[in-house]
Amino acid sequence: MRQRKRGAARPDLARKKLDAYRRMMGEVPSPCIGVCRFGDDGETCIGCHRRDDEISGWFHYDDNERRAVLKRAERRRMNSGAA
């Protein structure tokens, strides 16, 4: 049996990792703008207007769930008076 050289390419593994990354990232990008501070309610980010549970769950959500989060965050942004 031939031994593979250390660090030799494993295209099957690389493809699996890329597929997993694409599933995790999805088609809907994160609305994070890098502010990451919570407002007076202690639950809603003043940057992206997502709630803490929506932020922590983002990478577990499918694209439909992410779109729903974005709609709720947009409503919060409008209600907060932010531009």
C-alpha cells in the first residue's frame, strides 16, 4: 500500500469542508456591521437590530429563517428611529 505524503492534497475532504461552509453561510449574509453593543433593553444589538438569540442562532438558521430575522430586525430599526 502506498503511503500518502504528509500534507498531500485530499480533494474529497476539501470538497466536504467547502460544502459544509456553504451550508453554514447560506445565501443570506449576516447583517452584522461590527458594532455589537446591546441597547437599553439588553437584548437587541444597536448595530444590526437583532436580538441576542437571533445573533447566536444565525449560523444554525436556514435561509428562510434568516430572512425572517432580517424582517424583524428591520421593523425594530424602523421603530427605534435609527436611520
